[in-house]
Amino acid sequence: MSAAAKKKINKVVLAYSGGLDTSVIVPWLIENYDCEVVCFTANVGQGDEELVGLEEKAKASGASQLIIHDLREELSNDFIFPMLRAGAVYERKYLLGTSIARPLTAQHQVQVAHEVGADAVCHGATGKGNDQVRFELTFTALDPRLEIIAPWREWDIKSREDALAYAEAHNVPVTASRKSLYSRDSNLWHLSHEGGPLEDPWLEPEEIMYLISTSPENAPDEPTYVEIQFEQGNPVAVNGETMSPAKLIALLNVIGGTNGIGRNDMVESRLIGMKSHGVYETPGGTILMAAHNELESIVLDKDALSYKDLIALKYAELVYNGLWFTPLREALDSFVTATQKHVTGQVRLKLYKGNIIPVGRKSPYSLYREDFATFGQDDVYDQSDAKGFIRLYGLPLKVRALNGLPVNGLKLKKPDYSLFKRD
């Protein structure tokens, strides 16, 4: 975009992580838009070490100020837990760690823009990724008046090497180096790894890449037992200790990571159409998803459980595609909330070298009754009733056979049904 074509911007709020991309965006915005840059950082559990010295770094890059919001509890309670209750998993494996944090970050970025009187917002997502959509759909949903600046779609920087060169030329302090080109995103729910050697999906990820989980081979030789208490679908306690949502997730990250839980290597379909290869570490999330599934198995009836599985697929798609602030997501949450009314109880899991083994589940609302399920004679279920049920259930198959319709793959000689007693 030429300088003449650029809209006049007075003040912009940049979603700032302090990483390579957002660090070089600060001087680039000043250079290309002649505007004041306010940096905003969402503390979503990426780790205190990533926040140390961040204000000094932002100002050294040219920003007028840095604003940090601690969003760990809000992320856990208002975004992660609803997603957990929905059972949302993208393409069978991805627990949506990066996806779920973006709408919250963008929401607070808009709030900061209002507070400081900014007329624009900016993100550092690339033109090839999903995050550009997640940020911009949230901006549009919450305040379409704000101008959106996406440097990766405008500037001449085409690679991380180019960004490093730009940083050096503008004396911008960065942490990335030419020897370590993994692109990482970290929050309370997960840690993702992309780029570098991972661009070849045939190569096994190097062990040194993993930062929050032990390899299953090096996990303890003795299993770890963990008991999780749920109330209406929300986890509220671990091993009998009640704690806040963020602290609960953090604790399970440690427990799961120690036992080699939650590593996920996958090739996924990005929203924009291309495939990408990434590796995710989601120890606590993997444990919680397994525990929640176990509790639902004894509380939800067959039809509610099967239909909820359909909803989960759509819910995951909405989260992945950045459609959090939409009427459909709100409507799906209403359905999920109704299903979770009785998802209260305890689940006990055995963690062993990357495996999660359910060993117990109980609930005051359990639909399971030993005296109903027993194979012995009882007053609830008369086994002779099964005969009529099976005959009616199999009636379509019987009609098909009597009409002489072919059965694919069947090479048996068809019987003569002309004398069949039709009772």
C-alpha cells in the first residue's frame, strides 16, 4: 500500500507479545503511519518470564506505553471452560489452545483502544495464518469503526530472516535468533510449536523442542492418580482441593507434563485453505477433556450425548475460525449449558507414561445402576422382552430380504422365500 493510499492514523493499539514480529512492527508503524503506538499485552498464562522487562522493551522499540491486562482467570472461566463443556476438538486432535485465546485478547485490545482514544488496532498475524481472521472478526464484531492494520499484508518483510534484519537495522531488541526459528505461542491452555524443522511433517520433532512436557519414555515408572471434581460441567477441585479455574489448569499442566501427557503432533487444515504442521503441548487440557468425557458418560442419556457430539464439531469449527462473538456460538452455549446441568461428580484417572486411564467415576446424577445393568434376573428388566424388541428393530432388514434385494459383498446363495411364513 502506498503512503498516499494509507489512511491517516493518529494512535494505534498493537497486540504486543515482545517477540520478533511485534517488536519490529512498532518502528514500522511509526515509520509508515507517523502515529503514536500503544502496546497492549494480554497475560493469558504465557509465563512470567515473557512479561519481565516487556515495558522497557516496548518503549525501546518506540512505543509510548505498554498496557498489560491479567486475563488468566477470565480466559479460563469464560472461554476455556465453555469450550471444555462443549467437548470442542478441531480435526480430531487439536484442543484449540491458540484459537480460544485470540477473541479474549482482541476484546481487551478494543477496550484499550477506547480507553486511550486510539483510532486503529494492529496485530502481528501473518497473511497465511488463522490468527488474522480471529483478531479481525473480533475487532469487527466489537467496534467496526476502528481501522485495522495488518503489517504482514503490507510490508516487504517476507520471512523471519527479513524481520531479524529489520530489527537489527532499527536497533530493536529481539529474542529470536537465526539458530532458533520455531514459532511458538504459549498460554495457560497450551504451548504450540511451528516452523523450522517442523515444516517437514515426515521428520520426528526433536526432543529439545518440547518445553512443558516430559517424553513418555522419561516419565515416572510409577503411575500418578488424579481425582477431578466437576460442578455442572466445570472442574472445581483436584485431589479434593478447591481452586480457581486458572490455578486448576496450571496444576494439571504440571501433573500432566510430568507424566508425558498432552503431546500432539498434527497436520491441520487452516481456515484459509492450506495445510500446516504443528506440535502442541496441552497437558492439563488433555486431562480435563478426558475426565469430562468420562463424567458425561454416566450422566448424559444416549440421545443427548450423541447430539452433543455433533454440536462439539460445530463449536470447534467456530472457535478455530474466529467466530466466538457470533449468535450461533451463543446459541450453542445455551444448548451445552442445558446438557451440563447434572454433569456433577468426580472422576479418577491414572496417568502413566503419556497414557490417561480412567479408573473411576461417580455422580449423584448417574444414570448407571448396578442393579439395572446386572445380567441376573431382576424386577426392572425381563430378558424375554428383548425378543419383541429385536424383531421390531430388525424389521427393515427382514423386509429387505423378503423383497430379494441384493446385499453388497454377500456371496451366499439366496434362499427361496416363496414359502416363508409371514407372521
